[in-house]
Amino acid sequence: MLERNLARRAPTVSPLVSESSVTVTPLDPQGRLAFRIKPAALAGRGTIDGFDLSGAINSRTSSEEGATMRTALRLGPDEWMLITAADEVDERCEAISAALTGVAHSLVDVSHRDVSFSVEGPGADSVVNSGCPIDLSMRAFPAGSATRTILGKAEIVLQRRAADSFTVTTWRSFAPYVQGFLVEATRG
Amino acid sequence: MLLIDCPYCGKRPEVEFHCGGEAHIARPEMPTAVEDADWGSFLYYRTNPKGLHAERWLHGHGCGRWFNALRDTVSDAFVATYEMGKPRPDRDEATASSPSNA
């Protein structure tokens, strides 16, 4: 299922590249899980299967990069997006479900739903801000922040990895629009 | 841009939100036991005040949560926001008229 969807989404992103100091790069496929659980049901568990769920709302917690990468984006009081390597999704799903046996929660594999872009380079914040109305100053949205918001006409999940390094995740069907929007903004 | 203070996310731009009409309207426990006039009133009649108005708002392009907001319908100033299920804050018109959006 996932493989078929990955193949289907491949043509949506073009090899568009920006020629300015800010680069907009489509990222390789990632495993993404939409995870929802009431804080009461978590019952004090800070970590589940290596995913750190203890971060504040709109923050990003991440373990090491690479094959064992486990990133948790807390998008709301009871909602997380868990990101892992593309070929690890099934194992992570099983492990999380096993850890939460008998606890009411929702865990959905949405890897195929989204496409991510990295926006990097000096001035990356103004490129994102060209279509995203939230305050991206380091005071209001420091490195380690992540939130669902808007870019132009599309809904995105925005992560700030460092001062000049963002990840923009959007639905597959919005990807050409978001990519074009960001590349256009780098030419500004 | 108008900033709305989401109880979960803090101050966020207006375009991320959606208004859901008047707040604190409880559905009758037993609709069959309600008179037609009262049911019509529950369904269709709203207060539409000039001044402070308690409304439901959805932070759809954010945390995805509903919350309540106290808004001045004259100045469009958001006087207070509070979580669903909490009682309407006790604010008077004098407080409301001050520009407290900032």
C-alpha cells in the first residue's frame, strides 16, 4: 500500500531548484504517524517506543538522525505527528500499539499523505513568511518549534530545525503548489 | 493582521481560525419534551448583542481545538479566550471597550 502510494506521489514534485541563497529541496520519503491520545490516557508516560511525547504544544522533540531517527511533533494538546524512517513505519506502529494495549488512542499511518520540503539558507524565515502569517522571529518561534499553519492557500506543518533551517510538510496534492510558492519566494 | 489568543497555542493570526457562532447554548436534554416554540428558539434564535459576545472559535489550521472567546462586536476586540466547558468570564463593558487585542 505504502509502496504503491509512494510511487504515485513521485511525479508531484518537480526538480525545480532555487538559484538564490535559500534552497528548497524535496525530502526523501519519511514514515509519518498521526497519533492522538488524551493526556490522561498517557498517564505520565513521557516516552513511547523511543518517541519523546513530553514536549510542550507546538514543539519538536527528536532523537538522532538516520535510520533510527524518531521525531515527535506536538501539534495540539492531544495530537502528535511521529516521524520515522520510511521503512520502519510498520515496526513502529506495532511497537506503539503494543505499548498502549488497552489504552484508548488513535494511531494512523499517514506516510503517503504528506510530502516534505527543506527550506534552508540565510533568510529562510522570510521565504516561509512570504506565505505563512505566523511570527517566525526566534523569540516567538525558536529552533525546536513545530506547528500546523498555513502557507498561501495550503495547510502545512512547519518545523524549525535551526535559525535558518525549516521543514515544510504538506499534503501530497498540495505539494506542487507549495513547492512552486516557496521557489518563487526565494527569487523575491 | 488580527491576532487571536488561542488557549493552547498563544497569539496566532486570524486566518487560522473559524468562528462557530454563539457559545454556551446547551441542547435540551430531552428534545421530545420541549415545546415547539422553545425548540425553535434553541435552534434559530441568537442574542446578537452590540458589545460583548461569547462565541465558539475553532483553531482549525493550528491545534485543531475548539475554544470560547469573548469578543466585542463593536470594536472586534477579543477580550478573553477560554477553554470549552469553562464558564463565561465576568467582564464588564468598560473593560471590553479598551483595545485589548495586543
